[in-house]
Amino acid sequence: MLKGHQSWVFENHPMITATGVTGGPFEANGNLAKDFDLLFEDLWIGQDSYEKAHRVLFEEAIKIALKKANIQKEQVQFLFAGDLINQITPSSFSARTMKIPYFGLFGACSTSMEGLALASFVVNHQGANFVLTGASSHNAAVEKQFRYPTEYGSQKPPTAQWTVTGAGVALVQKNNPSQKHPVITSATIGRVIDMGLSDPFNMGGAMAPAAADTIQAHFRDLGLEPSYYDLIITGDLGRIGHDTAFELINKSGLQLERRQFQDCGLLIYKEDQPVQSGASGAGCSATVLYGHLLNEMKKGKYQRILVVATGALLSPLTFQQNETIPCIAHAVAIEMID
């Protein structure tokens, strides 16, 4: 059901019944290693290119989710997925392997919540029984495309962020009251916001206004106060973007508390890992949500969370042409309902 101008309310409460989360060696040394289902020992993952390794990350996450749900891939009606590589080939090649009807998405690092919102909409309106959705990124593949190959060892400024090597996948299906799983209750689809920033080493600062805009729209459309949620978490703003978004939101009249407002990019790694401003990548919010946050919900720490994944919609070509960076954020509300 449409609510307000840009939000959906899912009255049938689609459930997240299973997830699959994979990561690389850097993530294995991070804060949330125990919340990954599978961690690989090297970035190559037995492949001869980083892009092929990226594909394996995503394929393994899908297999894990299906195994947990005890269903076959043939039972899944649709796959919503995307990544950061040109023409989203890791996701598309994974769909080739899995042979699941496929919607390829590109929302940059906002793809995880774009996919979850669309999957929930389809299931809520009886368009499918089972839908898989997910997002992924690979540090070496993404850095090579958007900035410099990591082998160059180029110096990065404090505003830069570390692209997560990881994939997160969720299985969304029709609600079953006899089962207790996290449910998706609403989603707010973001607008493209461009404040004129053009530095690819300051993605958090570029994306912060989009996050603030979507969060404001969510509470305006649904008539809620921030206190409704135990946690409001952005995808990968990092330290600079997170602080900026917090300031913008509170200036708008919404009153957030610091303890209530967090960022996936600040949770995933340890303080002594050299990630500058924090983590980023399409796999950042996907792995943190489908691993750590849902685990915490099942333990009872959180009853209601709002996940706001942010994306910078630039390309290597637009950067070379001195274009500014248009950004977007999508918000999805997830609750544990008795």
C-alpha cells in the first residue's frame, strides 16, 4: 500500500526466513566475523580474476540461504540483485549459474535495500512465494574500477573508505504466523540528491544528504517519530558522512539520539584496521544486516530497526568527465512481531 508520497506499507508482513553471508580475509579479522556464514582465506577465492572471485562470493551466499531455508533454487520465483562492477556482471553471471528469473539492479551501495524493498513489495502483493535478494562487493575489483588498483599502494586521504569484500542474501517469503522471523513492514524509496561534491574519496560526505532526505521522508510519510525504532542505521556513510547525516536530520526537526543512530560502515571493522573513514561497498549493508543485525534481532536486542542504505551513482566515466556525484538512499523497516 502506498503511504504518503514515496513509501510503501506491507500489511501482509513478508518474512525474511533465511540469509546467507560471505566475506573475505579482511572481514575475518573484523568486529563481526562471527556473524558471517562463510569467510574465505584470500581475495582470489580460487579464481584467476577478482571479478570471478566476486561472483563466487555471491553464488555461495545464495547457496547458503537456500540450504538454511531447506528449499531448492527451482522453488524461487525471482532474484533481485546488484553490485558495483560495470554492467553488474558478478550478479548477472551468478543468475546465469543459478537459473533463477532475475532482476538486475544498480543502486550502487543502496542496492541491498532497493532489492529488499522490491522483493517485499512482490511478495506482499502475492507476486511470488519465494524471492531472493542481495548485494555484493569485492575490495580489489571495485577499487580497481573506481579509484586505483590496490596493488599500486596509492595513498588515500582520511575521508576514503574501505570497500567490503562480501555478499549478503535474504530469502523473502509470505508471512506464516506460526513461524517467528523478522518481517518487513515498510519501505521508503529515495530521491536522487546531488549537492555538488565530486571527490570519489569522500563518498560518505556525498551520500549523507540523500540519507537525511530519505529518513525525513520516511517519518513524514508514515507519521512516525524516530523513537519508534530501536535502531536507525545507515549503510556506509563512514565517520564523516554519518556525522553529517546526523546533523542534517536533527536540523530538520527530527530528534535522533546518538546511541540510536549507527552506520554499518562503522560496525564491521575494528578500530586498528586501516579503513580510514570506515567501510563502504554494496556488500557493506548487505552483510551487516543479513548477518549481524538480524542475529541481534533474533536475540531480542532490537525489536524494530530502520536500515537506510546509501549509494553514490557515479561511474568511472562520469568521474573522468568531472561530473558531480548524484546519490540516493532507500530505507526498509524490519520488525520482530510476536
